[in-house]
Amino acid sequence: MRVTTTAAVAASREVPGDDGVRRPGGEVHAWLPGQNQTLCGLPLSRTRLRRFPHVPFDYSGTDVLTEADPEGWLCPRCLAATAGRREREKGWVRTNPRP
């Protein structure tokens, strides 16, 4: 199996979506398909996290979860790990050069 650079979701439980496709619920972590651990270092098998390779981890630190959302908690370490990746994908640009 190939290791990809696009993070997918690993969650503690699954809920059926409106279209019948399973969705992540509960505790949500970022996971790179092909690896056996989340980006924050939790082993998938020991923590019994379910893998969702069809759901991209596209959450940000400013997302607000409500009672209506099936996701109960987003891992802050996984958010930080994926935010760094998003910044690197855009490319490094100096915004305030020195004189």
C-alpha cells in the first residue's frame, strides 16, 4: 500500500450519513493512509480508531463544533500537524522583508 500525503480521518465511532455512506463521529484524528498511527502518534489498533480513507481531514483550528455535529472532539495535535502541511503546500513567501 502506498503512503499518501493527504490526511484522511480516523475516528472513535461511525455514524451513517444522509446518503447512507458512513461518516466519522466521536473523537476525530488525522491519519495518513498506509500508516498504522495518527499524525499525533496514537496507534490505530490499540486505540480502536476506525479508518475513513474516503473522508479528507479538512478541519481547521477555527471550526466550531455544535451539538448537531457527529464529531465530538477534534484532536488539537492533529490540527496543528495538518495546519503546518497546508502552509507548506502554499509555499513560503516573505510578507515583511527587512530593509
